[in-house]
Amino acid sequence: MFFLMGLVLLLLSACQENTAEEMHSHLEEAVETEEVFEQQQQPLLEAEQREQEIYEEIIDLGLDEMDEIEALAEEALELVDERQERLETERESLHASYEEYEKAIELKDDLEDEEAYAEAETMEEAMEARVAAYEEMYGHYEEALELDSELYEMFQNEDLTIETLSDHIEEINEVYRSIIDAKDDFNTYTDEYNEAKNQFYETSGLEVTQDAAETEVEEPNEEEDSE
């Protein structure tokens, strides 16, 4: 009877380890899948910075130098298109990573260790909040891209007034402030998720890979004043 009970405990321990290891495999695959998301960050930031430079060049020119303004506005519109494409690539990567993550979290009910289960639940809460924050950020960014596109089309209108431009810039800045707030939330939940994941690994006796963490995002640029 004693040997039988020992065998049962050994089997339960092995089951726990196998479940945790399988979850670990999916979670690390999710990190690798998100590398495409990470690869969009620097090009997006550079496109935003160049677009900001173009905006400032246009403002410095004044509305009477239309030929040069139109050329700069067309370059800016190309950058808006590039940002849109990279945003979609970023989102597709995050969704693919999330799908792989879900394969891991679906196994959490098979965990026998209460502490490991609790850590898995904390990890799940952080990831759900992270994805929700990203979707909010994505919605605001889509709106910002549309407003940016309208801005550079407006610059090509010789009848553009300072009042109209100022109102549009204020609308753009308001949206970018919302993006920054959502990005702050996203980065906070990313940190919480990575911390919870590492705690889960430690509790389950798995190797913690410090560089295998979900990605944060950079802050966008706001437009300058119209004057």
C-alpha cells in the first residue's frame, strides 16, 4: 500500500511537470511569434519622426510656397501608408502570438500545484488586459492615421486657413494623447505578464529565459502647434 501511494504521487508529479513543460513550450513559441511585432517598432518610430520633420518643414515654409509644400505633403502621405502597413503587420503578429499563448493557458486546469495554478491565472489576467489595451491603442492609431492623411491633403489646398489647420491639429493631438495613454497601459500589462510568466516558470521548476519576453511599444510623436 505504501509503495502504491508513492507511485501515485510520482505519477501526479510527472503529470504536473509535463503540463507545465507543455505550457512552457507554447509560451516560448508565442514569444518567437511576436518577434515580427517587435521588428515593426523601430521602423514605425522612424516613420513618425520623419513625418514630424516634414510637418515642421511645411509650417516653416508658409502656405505661399505651394510647390514645395505639395512635394513634402506627398512624402508624408507615403509615410502614413507605410505606418498603416506596419501597424497591420504588428497587429497580425500580436494576434498570432496570442493564439499560441491560448494553447498554453488552456492547459492550466490540468495543473495540480495550487501555487502554479494561481500564477497561471495571474498571467492570464495580465495577458487579457494587455491585449485589450493594444486593441484600444490600435483603434486610436487608426484614427490618427486617417487624421494625418487628411492633414497633408489639407496642406495642398491653397485656401487652407490657420483656424482650420489649428482645429485639425488639436484634434490630432487629442488622439495621440489617447494613444500614449493606451500604450502606457499596454507596456504596464506587458511587464506584469512577463513577471507573472517568470513566476510561473520558477514555481513549476522550469528554466526562466530572461530575454524571452513579450514586447513593449515606443511612444508616438504628437504634432506641433500650427503657428
